[in-house]
Amino acid sequence: MASKDAQARAARRSSAAGPATDRSTRTAGDPVRGVVRGTAPAPLSILDLATVGAGYTPSQALEATTTLAQSAEQWGYHRFWVAEHHGMPGVASSNPAVLLAHLGAHTSTLRLGSGGVMLPNHAPLVIAEQFGLLEALNPGRIDLGLGRAPGTDQATARALRRGVADGAEDFPQQVAELTGFLDGSFPNGHPYARLSAVPKGEGRPPVWLLGSSGFSAQLAGHLGLPFAFAHHFSGTNTEPALDLYRSSFRPSAVLDEPYALIGVGAVAADDEKQAHRFARTAALGMLRLRLGVPGPIPTPEEAEAHQYSAPEADFMNSWIGNLVLGTAGEVADGLEALRKRTGADELMVTSHIHGHEVRHRSYQLIAEAYGLTVGS
């Protein structure tokens, strides 16, 4: 059950926002704009990295992600995205398309997507085929989020991109080629004019651009596409990037006005002390990645026992400071403050911490704080 402070906050939001049932159907059927449920001030979604913690196997992590997706559907989250990462022992989602096919077979209404596919690692036709197939398997439930970073270190990036792409600088051309394959819309005279990706569903997955700086924000605006910003690891750039996206926006067949989602690191627990303890596992995991020694997400005991140098302590404090954490009610208040500050249209929470049960509980507490299932 949600704590009393979370229930009180939820009641206040409910009285201010109006009936949950009205709000939950406001954007029903829209392939881009999220559905608002319960007393949440905006659509709420999940970004999951199939977290592999110390003491767990990748198989166990993937099983936990499957269970989490099923729970997210029951709780009333709008969408569930997975991300492409390579060479990171703490992340099992190296191939979003494969994982999404599995999640699609184990859910029925939850929107599923990539947050994202790192397009320069792949031939655009391959991604168009993969996500066309996913859309055919799961009609109206697939999002195609695209990033231009390698999702790994430079050596691995070179191994991935051999003979595939020249690099991130060609990202706009790669996006145009991908949409050309998805839509079969190459102009006459184009080398690929007779080509389109098969199979195709009745529709096609909406394309999102992802970023942690202004480049993809501006490109998404110019193309009239929805934009997802990685606030969870680039918090200082969030507002400038969203401002650039909105000022660059040109209406398109996809959107008549900007739609911005932000990824938010969030850790909810039964008390604030627990939330901080769990958050330190994520921070130490990121610290080790930055130091070039990636591994599984460490346990809380490892994080407590680690001897931190002054620069390491500064990094830990900075990383944790960018998270929204505490009790369910405190996280709900923090998310609302962040939404108001940034003007984000949708919040996508991610709890990349040690322990499958702890992660599951974090997302559950947030859902309970907002009563997401009410009216869904």
C-alpha cells in the first residue's frame, strides 16, 4: 500500500486535475502522445536496461525485465522502452529488437519501444525490417527511438560499425534513409526508389529522436518528430535542449506541435534512507564505467565499503543529486517539480539499481503514489 504522505499528495493532485477516467482517455489512440492515468500530472513510462546486478546472471536479469514489463502493464504505465548498449556487463539489453519481440509476446497492451536503437551501428534497412516486423507482430504498440551515440566504448563501436556507417555525423541522412524504407517514400530516381522494408503491419512505428545534447533536439524539431531527452545522465543540458527542440520545431504529418519526453533516474523506497542506499549502487556502477572498469551493478554493501577518493566522492554526490529519490510521495513530488521546471510532456522513469525485487518495488511505489491504475 502507498504510504500516508503519498496518499495525501495523490488526493491533492486528483482534486486539482479532475476525474482520472476523463484524463486517462484524453489521448487514447494517439501513436505518439502518452495516455495520462490516475492522478499523474503527465503520462508515466519506464526505461529498463535489463539490469545485471552482482550475483545475478543475464538470464535472471532478462527474466526480471519480462516480469517488470508485465507488472508495468498492470500498474498502468504507458510505455516500456529498452536501450541498446554493448560491452557493459551490467546491462543485458544489447539488442532491443530481440528483447522487444520477447516482451511483446508476454504483454498485450503496453507500448514497447527502443530508447533507443543506436542507428549509426546498423544499416537503416535492417532496422526498418526489424521494427516493421515488430509492428506486424504487435500492431499499434511499437515505438522506434533512435540515437546517434555508439552506446559503448570506441573500440567496440569500431567493431560494430565496420562496413555499416561512417559514423554519427551522418545521422540525419541515416534517419532519412530509415524513414524512406519504412514508408517506401524514396523519390523517383533514388537508388532505393523501388525498395521498402518488409514485412509491414497496417501502420508503422512512430520514430522518436533521442539525445543528451542539442544536436538531436534540433534535428527532431526540424523534422517535426517527438523528442526524448536523457535527463537521467545529462541533467544540466535538459532545459537548453528542450528549448532548442521547441524553438526549432516545424509541424509535420506526425506532430502539429512539439512533444518532449525526458528520461528520469528515480528510486522510490519505503523510506528515504533506503532510497539513498539503493541509489549508491547505480552511482558506483556508473563511476566504474567512467573509469573504464565496467561490471555488474554492485551491491549496496559494495557501495558502502568502497573507499572513495575526493573526485570519486564528488562524482557520486553529483550522480545521486540528479536522481529523484525518497519515499513514494517524495518521488511523486520530485517528478512533478521536474515536469514543471522543464515543461516535459511525458516522464520516463528508470531505476538502474541493484536487486530485481528492489527495482520492481521502486516502480510499484511510484505507480501507487499516482494511482495509475485508476480509470485505466
